Amino acid sequence: MVDETSVFNRTPQSERIHIALFGRRNVGKSTLMNKLTRQPISLVSAVAGTTTDPIAKPIEIWPIGACLIIDTAGWDDDGDLGELRVQRTKDVIHQTDIALIVTDGKKLNDDVEHIKTIRRTGLPYLVVFNIGLSDEHSADNKHIAKELGSEVVVVDALNGQGIDELISVITNIVPHRAPHSLTGKLATDGDTIVLVMPQDPQAPRGRLILPQVQTIRDLLDKQCITICCTPSKLTHVLAMLSSPPKLIITDSQVFGQVYAQRPADTALTSFSVLMAAAKGNINHLIAGAQAIDRLTTSSRVLIAEACTHAPLPEDIGREQIPRLLRKRVGDSLQIDVVTGRDFPQDLSSYHLVIHCGACMFNRQMMMSRINTAQQQGIPITNYGIAIAHMQGILDKVAIP
């Protein structure tokens, strides 16, 4: 296990394996997190309910790689405030890749229903018996865990015993992630790719937004000839090239402008579309865009933005997409906007969900939202796909 230097910390949280610790209060979750990270990240106390909000720490665990360890409040918390804490713990499940269910061996039967809930999600999980807090660990408790289909690891989190074995077991059950390319088959070695990137108020001064950075890295790894420009310079860039580029990747907000300028034989896609394919079910999101044609003035649309940045002029989610929708449907179209992790689990009042590219979320989180919408029969699509559909060019957009 290696603590993260500035180099490791450059790995986006969305690209890390999310390992979350669940269990009752005072079973040693925070102590275990501190041992896994080898840092005093979580406050440890004998007082029940010390951990109130999820605490996350990026860490490099060999041989797993880049991980995000998440400590949660006990799922037996009580009172009005306790209910809010428990809800936040439940919300963490939606972003979890591997669940560690920590118990002191005293009340495993009380944990059974929670274990079953996690099992129903299909998440890989294991039961961790922290015997440093109890001498009553028994074969019967291990038997219960095995009956629930779980791996079982015994640790003494206080003294660090069993941590190496725990990491070894986590390594064996970590979800396999084949090397992923954002651009897929759209770009190969030696291809010339043009990236059109508006540098407007939405682009942080002095740096690029995450989808642009990840796409550039993906293309450089493929040994592509990568050219970046703003929309106003695209014509100039195309004129400089001796032959048309293989692909143009653009920001979704200038889809129509770039489409009008692209050479006939050049494929076109957007950063948002690439993210849709990487983070979710691209075919389901494309199908969801068809619901735009069925919207009426009495319809209600939810726009979900993963980021929590302060609204800026011409914000794509708060201004541009709503303007396109109302121009198409009518000014009385009701549009709600949620940001960050505020996503309603009951979508029944909506006729369509339009989600951002989710570059700040891991795939598990985005798929959870897609599945929630799908189970309730609510169409869901993506910023770039929705814009391309409304501009009548979705069938011309290249899908990775």
C-alpha cells in the first residue's frame, strides 16, 4: 500500500475503485479505514455515532491500484439526525464498487437485512470481523456470513492484524476493469484528431475541464496527432491540414456550429457523448433522447448535473439546454435542476431526465441513476445526445 503523492492524487476520483465500509456504530469502521490508508483520516472514539457523514480518502493500494476508501455512519444510528446519517450511508451504496461490511461479531444477525440489501444490488462484498473489539467472535457468525454468500476476513483493526489478508481478498474480488479507451474505435494510431474546446466562463481559468484532459490523454496514448482549437479557429485549422482529420471532438454546446464546418468524410462526436459511452449505457441514453419529441407544455423535465459549481452565464445545464427545450416545446415547460449527489429516487413526476456527462462520477454511480430511471419507466438521456437530437444531427454523430 502506498500513500498518495501529488502524482497519485491526479487520478480523478471517478476513475478509482470505490471501496466503502458499512456496519453498525462502534464496530471499528473508522479504525479499519485508518489502518487501510495508514493515516488518521477518520476520527476514532468510543462514543457511538462519531462518524456522521461519509469520509472519503484517495489512496493507492498495491496491487489494486488507485482506490477511494469511504467510511460511513453506522446504519443503526437513531433519532431524526440519525435517520439523515443513515440515508447518506445508503446513498454511498450507489457509488460503491466493493462493500466491506464490518462487524464485531456480537450482533451479526442484526446486520443480515442490510447485507441482503447490498447483495441485491449485485455489488461484490465481504464481511470483515473486527475481533479487536470483541472476544466473542465465533464459528457460528462466520457460518452466517458464508450462508449469505460472502467472503469472510478476520482482522484486529486496532493492532493492524489481518490487514494484509484483507487487502489480498479485496484484490481477488475487485471488479475486473478492462483497459478502457474514451474514443474506442473512433481513433487509432496515427489518426489526426481535432478537438474543439470553447474557452468561455464555464472553463476554469488556467486549466482544462476533466473530459478534455482525459480525451487528450487517451489520444496521446494511442499516438494520435492531436490538435486543439477554439470554435472560432476551426476553419483556420482545417485549412492548414493537408487532408481532413479522421475525427472532430467538440464541446456539445457548439455541436451545430462545428457540424456545419466539418469535412464530409470527417466523423464528429462530443466530449459528452464520449463520457456517456464510458459512464453509462449509451444505447439507452440515445433511445431516451426520443422522448424529447413527446414533450408538451405540461411536461416536466429533470436536468441532473454532477458538478456543484456556482451557476455562470450561459451554463449549459441551467441555461442553454432549457432554452433549447422551451424553444422546441413552449415556455411553460417545467424544468428542475439538481446538482451533485442530489438526485431524487422517485422520478414518477418527470417525463424525461437529461444528465450531464458525469465526468465527476464513477460508472457505478451513473449506472445506478440510469437503472433507477429505467426501473420507473422514465426516459433518461445525456447533455450531448440531447443537444444533437434537438439539432437534428444525432444520426450523424459518431458513437465510440
